[in-house]
Amino acid sequence: MSKTTDTDDTLSLKARLRVSLRTLKLSWQLRPKILILYLLGACVEISGFILSLFATARLGGLLAAYLTSNDTSGIWFWLFIDVAGTLAISFGFLMMAQARRFMYFSFVRWSTLEFHKTLCRIDLGDYFDEERRNMVNKAGQGYTWQMSELAGENLDLIYAIMRFIAITIVVSQITWWIIPLIALFLLPTLAAESRLASMQWFVWDEKGDQRHVFWGLDYLIKQARGQMELRSTQARQYVLRKLSRMNEDFYGKQESYSKQATRALIPTKILEVVGTSVGAVILLKQFLARSISLERYLFLSGALLRIGGALNNIFSTLSRMQEKLLFADNYYRLIDLQAEVVDTDDAMTVKNVVPEIEFKNVSFTYPGQDKPVFSDLNLLIRPGEHVALVGENGAGKSTLIKLLLRFYRPSSGQILVNGVDIKDVAIESWYRQIATLFQQFNTYPFSIGENITVGNSQIKPNQKLLREAADFSGVTELVDDYPHGWDTVLDSSFEKGIEPSGGQWQRVALARAFYRRANVIILDEPTSAIDAKAEYTIFNNIFKHYKKTSALIVSHRFSTVRRADRIVVLDHGKVVEQGSHVELMNKRGQYHDLFTKQAEGYTT
């Protein structure tokens, strides 16, 4: 299972700062010129604001003097300066908005790619671990916009701080302690909104399993195959009720937290007004005492009225960032996960020969479970041998394949490939020797040709191998019937696409495995959805054309199993019988009983 560090969902100030700085650093790495553009835009806007504020105050003084002296000198000049400042503000905002938009798109691309890369990198066991699964679910619900919004709000925070510093320099001329006073009155607002963000994030942990069920059902009702069973079993309303209850429970909890926060915010907003009012009273007293001129009063009062807004802008930006910081912390912890099932520094490359495979005293227990699947399992697969695995459900057949593919590490014992422990071989070189077909195979929204060639995407599409794989699996006859031949898209949601049957899909998946021309072929229930005639033809091709290839076949169809070189019977994680069909039938043991019971279905 992938390694991660434990962290509490209530992030400390230091942790929040770390996440924010990491995001800012990433902004620079992704788009340095865009970051510079944003900062330049902020400087232009702030300069325009100060210039316009000063020009407005100066213009006010000149207009007041005009009422008594009819002197118009300077009025038109300062009006021009005021307009210039306003234009600078607009132009600065335009630069910042454009830069923010570009940064948003950059983060969408980056976060999407990193999320997908992480899912392809982490251990398979992470998908079945509750903590890791919740991390993936949380990240999956917003990675395209939460990270992008955080990057933008990081920039907004920088701008808000720059603007506050500029206004502070102006307002500090009234009295130095007015700034910390206003800040003090604004702190409760930040605390209340930060608390709201944390409370809403906690809902994810309280309802983690529930949300996992929700998104599973959400995916199901979007698929035609899911709708077929929902409709035929009249389960649509049942599932809709469950979705509605879970949605109401989840968002109802968030709404409740939001109401609590709103009640807490009312007195904090009153405190904000009080803080600004104190400064306004002090400034007015200075003007009435004739300590400052009208122009200076207008200039400082304009700045004072905006100091609260500048501080509030900082705090509101920080508040908006809280939930996104929690999201980003989870996202960064996810993409920082390091797989444990990885190659060693001196990993050996598997040679391109048909290998000998040996399970030697292998024991295995799934993470989070107590009952072992295997205890001291021993099994040898000779080069070029066709071995069939049989046994009742839960005997360990599919688990054996997962261990052979190094999706999991054995709890103890060794899996040897040509005498080398599989944990010491370079995994990609091992995968190059293997072709697989799982019970739940992938159905890609590609053309039928690409659905097959994706099985060996490390090489350029090879038409000869493609046709051969299609012939062996029975796909060629499907292609002849499809309206667009090899270019037919296997997804009916496309304009010219089609939806293959289960058996047709299984033929395509088989062709994908055959296309690899591997030294080891692993087939887990390869023909469960295929008719008996097609199955007979397919296995004739396997046993005829793959004589020198090692084959590991899991199947409940004994008409298929009986043709294997050796049949291995698994029961509760143990090899209880093995031999040819004839040998096992003569033993009259477990295999004999299983075969006889299935045969009775055809003879009675």
C-alpha cells in the first residue's frame, strides 16, 4: 500500500501556509510570465487607485475654493489626472483578470493530468483501503476547479495585501494605531468563516462511505447497462430514493453548518463597522480642529473608508481559501503517495523467453482482513505449459493472478520467475512477457481496431498482428458485419457507434490479449459470455497456435478446462489436486465431483 503521512483535517496555520506557498510556487513553475503579468496589473491598479484618490481630493479642494474665488486654475488638470487614474484602475484589473484566467486553465490541465497519473501509479491496494479511497473521492470531486480556484485566490491575496499596504501608508498619517484597531475588529470575521470552511470539510469524513456509495450509484444510472437492470427489476425508484436521501443528508449537514456560521457572522460584521467608525471620528475631529485641510481630509477619509475594505478583502480572501486549502492539502497528499510495490534499484530485466513460474510457500492476506487467502501455497508452471485453475468461488484463483502480476506482495514466501523473486524483477519487463484477460475487462470508447491495438500500445499498430488476433478470437466476423469495419466505434453514444453484446466485447478483449504475442497468457473466465461454438473455436486456436506459450486459465467451464496440460484444483487457498483431466477423473476426488455435477446439467 502506498505510503503517506497522517494529517488532521483541521490544518494548522503553518500547514495552511505551506499549502498556499506550494500552490504559489507551482504557479511560477507552470506560468511564470502570467504570474508577472498579474503582479504588474496589480501595481498598475493600485497606482491608479492612489492617483485617483489624490486627484479626487485635490479636485474637491479646488472646487470648494472656486465657490468663493471663481478660480478655475488646476481644476481641468486634476480632472484629467482623476480620469487617468480611473483608466489605470480599469487597465490593471483587465491585466489581472486575463492573467487569472490563463492561470486557471493551466491549473486545470496540470491538476487533471496529475490526478490521472497518480491513479495509474499508486498501489492497487489503495483502491480498497478506506482512507486512501476517501482521499481519491475527495480529490475526484473537484480537482478540475478547486486547485485552479486556489491558485487564483492566492493571486488575489497577494493583490489584497499589496493594496492594503499602499492604503496603510496613506492612512497611517491619521494615527498609527488605527490600522491594528480595524484589523482587531475584523479578526472575528476571519475566524467565523474559517470555522465554516472546516465544518463543511468535516462532512466529507463523516459521510465518506456514504459518498462512495452515492458516486457508485451515480455512475450506474448514467450507463445504459446499469439502466437495463434498474428498469427490468423495477429498481429505479428504490435507487433514486437512496440517492435523494444521501444527497439530502450530505448537503443538509452542510446547510446546517452554513446557518450556524451566518448567525456567528452577524456580530462580527457589526464590529467591522465600529472599527472604521472610530477612525472616521478621529479624522473628523482633526478637520474640525483645523489640524488638516479640506483636501487632506477628503484624501484621508477616502483612504480610511477603503482601509476596512482592504483588510476585509484580505480576510474574505483568506476565508474563501480555507476549504480550498483543505482540499489542496488532501490533493497534494494524494499525488505525493508513493507506491510500495515498486522496482528495487537493482531490479533484473526479464528475458524475452517463455519463463518458468513458481509459487514457493506463498501466504497472502488482503490488507485490512484477518483471514488469509493462501497459506504456504506451492505451485510450479513449466515453460510452455497450459495450466487450468479450478475451484469454487473464493478459492483464490483470481488472487493468484493478482499476485503473479505483482498487484500485491505476498505476506510471506516467494513467487519466482526463472528462479528470480518477482519482487526483484523490473515490473515493466515482466509485463512485456504477459497478456491478460480479466473477468471485468476494459471497454474503451475507441474504434474496434484501436480497442485491440491498445493491448500493446508500446509498439506501432501492426496490421498483421491485428488481423491474426482478430481471426483467433472470432472478431473478424464481427468486423465484417459492422457498418464502418475496423473504424466502427464501440460506443453507442457516438453518432456512428454501436454497442456490442457481452459476448462480442469478450471476443474483442480476447483479441487484445492475443495481439500482445506474449510468452505468458493469463485468461480469467475468458469465454464466460461467449456461446459454446465460438468458445470451442477460440480454444482450438489457443491450444493450436500457442503451444509454446505458457497459459494460465481460470474457468468454470470444464469443457475448456479438460483440454489443459495440467489442472490445478484450489480449495481454501490450498492446492488439493493437480493432474490431467484423465488423472483427476480417475482419482474420483474434488475435481471428479465438480466435473460430474456440471456434466449432469447436460445429460439429464
